[in-house]
Amino acid sequence: MARRGGKPKDYAEYAGRFSEDIRQLLNQLRQAIREAAPQAQETISYSMPAFRLDGGILVWFAAHANHIGFYPGASGIAAFKKELAPYKHAKGSVQFPVNEPLPIDLVKRIVQFRVKER
């Protein structure tokens, strides 16, 4: 996985910094978020892809060396704590290993939960 400096201006620039296999995972996650929250606007926040809804960030996601980080906030993690148990997670984030399929259905349900919160 290669990163090139500076804040990306959009998703394409962000994703273009990574290898094809990582880009595929990022694209899968992005598509799941879009399907779960079609009214959300895509943006870059904290140098990561994010989706904004009603003036606030709904979720962020990012590629790391060994995982894809998904950041739905503390409420999104707490509401799905049992289902997220197989993954390393913290108060507002979860790590999906890059060598395993993404739990797309779970991601969609978390995003839909966050939409209802907004």
C-alpha cells in the first residue's frame, strides 16, 4: 500500500494512493455507504473519505496497513457491539482486516442507524 503526501481533494485522489486490492475494499465500503444513505454527501474530512448528512459527518472510512478503518462514531459502535465483537474496535471505530471479506450488510445497517440518529 503506497501513500503519497498531502490532503486528498476527493475520493478518487484518496483511493488512487493505494494498491488495487485495497482500492477494491474501499470501493465496496463506499458503495455500501452510498446504498444505505443515498441522501448523504461525499466529502473528505480529516484527510479521509466521509459522508455528510444534515450538516454533520455521518461516517468516515480509511485504508491502513492491515485493515480498513470504519468510523461510525461511538453510538454506531455501541448499537452493534455484539455483531462487531469479531473485529478489533474502540469507542468510535472498527477495523476490518484487509485479508477478509468486508461485512457489507453490517456496514449498511450501521449507516442506516446513523442516518436515523441524524
